[in-house]
Amino acid sequence: MGSNTNTIFFFALFFIYLSFPEISLANSEVDDETSFTYEQKTEKGPEGWGQINPEWKVCNTGRFQSPIDLTNERVSLIHDQAWNRQYQPAPAVITNRGHDIMVSWKGDAGKITIRQTDFKLVQCHWHSPSEHTVNGTRYDLELHMVHTSARGRTAVIGVLYKLGKPNEFLTKLLNGIKAVGNKEVDLGVIDPREIRFQTRKFYRYIGSLTVPPCTEGVLWTVVKRVNTISMEQITALREAVDDGFETNSRPVQDSKGRSVWFYDPNV
């Protein structure tokens, strides 16, 4: 498939994304995590999320569910303007949501721009092990950076991690992670630029929230380069959440023929 044809198909993909209802998704993840679990083959596990609550039925019936396996056999190369990042330091807090640990910015932490649409950075959180897989490989951790547009669209950046050297961003948050309980902890000013992820090569597709209610219409960007994290940092994240959520990764979902685009400036 030629590059011009790929670009046309990508425009079609973006128009599909814009066709989803303009509902803010950043804060729509379920608050009461006691009603579901990540333990597979149980009544409250991922296979049954759609039956727990009528408002969650899309978890089982949707056609744009996340995460997925990002396999080379499915991706199409695209040559197009990828995105623009303009992050900046802002006051932030850390919260234990039960099923994960979340850092949310209370001030203006900047934005990303995708196809002339601005998405404001709202929060980030972690899943261990990773939710997305690459050619069947599941990594040790995945960071999700959640952004919303003025019209209620949601774009999420996924960053993958494997065991190795400590992650500098998490090192600065470690005391806050260990101290967080049922109340949010003030972190002071946090600079999202310190997350330091590579942006030259990445995957992009239309998916969903990976936590009930599994709302669809999320524009996903998963960075190809894998960063490193220490076992101490993974352990801190796992021990901070409620019992039963030490591993908080939804299984890979059926892509149902969706297009996945891969950006590589060297090809």
C-alpha cells in the first residue's frame, strides 16, 4: 500500500474517531473498584465486566476495546505529522484509586496537539504488567498519560517499561507513592517533561478505556521505545493499591479488524 493511500486511510481513521460522542472520558473510570477485579475466570473478572453493570456492557460488546496486541502483521506505515508536545510544570497530587495509583495535575501542565486538535494533559497512572503487548510480548509496566480536548475527546499516550535501571520520574514520586492512603497527597509542582519518553516511533489506533465502563472513542498512541523501571518501583506501585489489584492489567482484546498505524520517520 502506497504512502498516499495510507494517508487517506489515516484520515478516515481520524474521522471515525471524531464520530464518537463528545463525552469527557478522563474522569469517567469507575470510582468504586470493589465491584470488579482483574482476576481472570472469576465472576467479577475482565471476562464478565459487561455483565456487572448495564452501563458497562460495552466492555463485552464493543468493537473498539483496548488494550490490543500491536503486531507487525497488522500495522500500516504512515507518513504524516505525528504530534506536537508542549508540557510544562504544574501543581499535582497523587491518589490511590484502588485499582491504580494516579498523579493528576491541578494546574495547566500543557498539552499535545494531534491533527490540529489540542489535548490538555489531565493525569497519568500505571498498570503492571503492561496492558498493550507488542508482537505478543507483555512488558513489566505501562504508563498512561490521559489528555482531553475542549470538546471532550480523549487521547492517551502509553509508555512501556521493562526491568532495569530505576525510572527517574518514578524515583521522584516514590515517597508520595509509599505515603498515599485513602486521601490524596500533595506533590507540589511536577514537570511532566520528566517522564522523558521517545516520540519518534509509535503506534496509533482507536480504542477504549481499559477500566470499566470501557468507554470507546479513545485515540491511543503507544510509544515503541521501551523504558526501564526497577523492581523496587514496581513493588511500590503494587503495594500501594488495594488488595486484589497488585496486578491491574486488562487482557488483550480482539482488534476486530481495526487499523493500527505505525510512525517511523526512518522508513
